[in-house]
Amino acid sequence: MLITDESGRTRIAYEEDFKDVQITFTPQEWADLVDFFEYRKKYSPSTFKKTTPKIYKKLIENKPKLKDGLREVKQC
């Protein structure tokens, strides 16, 4: 994400540019997310068919918020 900082400089957003964000997952969504990152799940992605869309939707709906004074640069 490109942002404009307090000095008017355009740059890539760093970790410290965001406010704390919390997303709540159900226990099953959390287990699926953990399994997703395990190497053994690489060979059986079909196990995520039902929960992956819900997890993705939550991530999209809870976009990280920038700290005060910073703003996102709209890209064409």
C-alpha cells in the first residue's frame, strides 16, 4: 500500500504506520487458518472449500487502519 506521510512524501506503508487491528475468527476458522499454513495442507487444499470464503471476507471487511496523519494513495 502506498501512503502519503505527515511530510507529504509518498512511500510504501510500514508495519508501524497501522493502528492495531483485531479480527475475530470462529474456532473452526482459526483452526483452518493454522492448517492452511502447515506444509502438509499444501497437498489437500479442498479441506478449505467451505471456510476459506468466510475467512477471506472477514479479512477484506476489516482492512487495516492507518495511524492519524497518514493517508492511502489511490492507485490507477
